[in-house]
Amino acid sequence: MKAARESWINPALALLLCGATGAICAWLRLPLPWMIGPLAAMAACNFAGIGLRAPAGSRQLGQIVVGTALGLYFTPLVAREVISFWPLLLFGGVLAIFLGVLGGWVLGRLTGTDATTAFFASVPGGATEMTILGERFGARADRVALAQSLRILAVVIVVPFALTYSGAHGSDIYQPASVVLDWGRLAVLLAAGAAMGGLLVYFGVPNAFMFGPLAVATALTVSEVPLSSLPTNLSSAAQVLLGCALGARFERTSLQSAPRYVVGVMASVAATIAAAAGCAWAVASAWGLPAPTLVLAMAPGGIAEMCITAKVLQLGVPLVTAAQVARVLVLLTTTGPGFRLLRGSRTRS
């Protein structure tokens, strides 16, 4: 008979813990309770050596719901307005590259980590994608994966708390498409998004179960094809799944084996958050846009997590979503060639 931690009991207990923690955080009126609560609970338990696992497919299921919910914001009027901000979206992508360089420099100086590992550990792209890409260039995959996970953990906790307690809430002029809830049509919409996500997985697209449903829901909303709204409770459940999956990444051994490296990563993340926030406030002043919205748009966090924060705090969901998608696309297409070019120029000199 399998031990409890190796059987279905382990993820079932993890899900129960995450749901209870989310409910407690919601009762306490903490920011982003249904995601931060489960994330913190899972991370704390695993750092303590308990070894909880997320249910299989939990992150993908959460992303399908979140991607669909975000796509419902892109009415024709909103889509045209967001596209008009293309210089801002491009700037956000370029800023992300700068943040990776800055974070890598800080991490290397504080911990003595080699430049390749420090760079890929700090680029705010997809955690899995940066780990795989860094390994191709000779970076230590375990260190890159640890740093990327800690980055997302820190940003997801720090940014929502900072924005919430600064009073940034409820200023969003964008609203999702006003459609009546129809469970049958909602099931069709979610199934179509899941199918698109599966297709993108087949073609090797990262964050497929986020981009697929987002693309489907956006296309239908822009085309003014009404299907269904998405209930708040379903969105909260998706956040629980995402928080559970993120928290399950952490292990006690990762902290014990490299305490100095962990401290260096947190200092590096603090530097990049500060730099991103400073740039966001400067750009907000120049463009006449709400600064909190641009802070989220340029934050070096996970795309799903930052977009959920925008949704919960009602801070420019379409603009934040477009900026985060643009950031990921720019990093995925330029990080490898850019690093190869930079390393080649250093070798020649």
C-alpha cells in the first residue's frame, strides 16, 4: 500500500488546505486571498518538509478559467484602445530585458553565481522556458528554476499587498462583456479554450493553457459573439488551483542547499521590482495613465498572476493583460538570440 504522501490523499489534502486558507484570507480581507493564501500555505508546508503535491493538471485548469475570464474584457472598443498603446507594450517588453540584465548583475555580485546562470535566473519570462533555455547555454538548471520560482512567489505576494494598501483599487474603466451566465454555453467556451490550449501545447507554445483560452475568448468577444459570463466563484476556484500549483514548486532542500543564493535571489527580485515600479510611474506620468495599472503591466511576475491581480483590484485588465503577453512574447523570442549575440561579442573582444 502506498504511503499517504504518495497516493491521492496527498493532493486531496493539499487542495483542502488551499481552499481553507483561501477562505480564511478572504475573511480577513487580505489582497488576492484565493491565490496568495494557497500559495503561502503550500510553500510554508513544503519548506517545513511536509511535501504536499498539487493535484495533477491544477495549473492548467486554473489557466483555462483565468484566460477565458480575461478574454471577456476585450470588447471591440477596448481592443482598439489597447492596440493604440502598442509603443507602450513594446517598451514593456524591452524593459523586461533590462530587468533581466539588472537582476542578473545583482545576483552575480551578491552570490558569485556565474553570469549565464545569473542572467537566465533573472529574466522575467516563463519559469519553465527560462530553465530549459538557460540549460542550453550552460546555466545550472536547478538554480535557474529555483530563482524563477522565488521571483514569482515574491512578486505575487509583494505587488498585490503594496497596491492594495496604497489605496489603488476600483479605478478600472474597463469592464468585461455584459453577457448573461449560461452554464451550457460557458462549458462550450471553456472546452474551446482547452482545445486551443492543447493545440498550442502540440506546437510547443509556452503558457499554452493561458494563451489558448485567452485567444478564443478574445476572438469571440471582439467579434461580439455572446456565449456566457464567468461567475466569480469559478474564478476564485481557479485562483486556488494556481496558488496550489505555484506553492507546490518549493522544497525544503532547495533552501537548505543554497541559503546564500536564496538571499541573493530575493535581493535581485527586490531590485527589479523597484526598477519596474519606478519606470511604470515615470511612463504613467508621461502618458497620463493610472500609475497602479502600469505597475502591474510592467511587474516582473507571472502573466496569470499579474492579470488576476488587475482583475481583482479592477486596474486596467485589458492593458495589463496585453502588456504581460507582450512581455512574455518579446522575452521568448529575443532572450536566446540576444544572449548568444552578447556572449559572441564578449568572446571576440
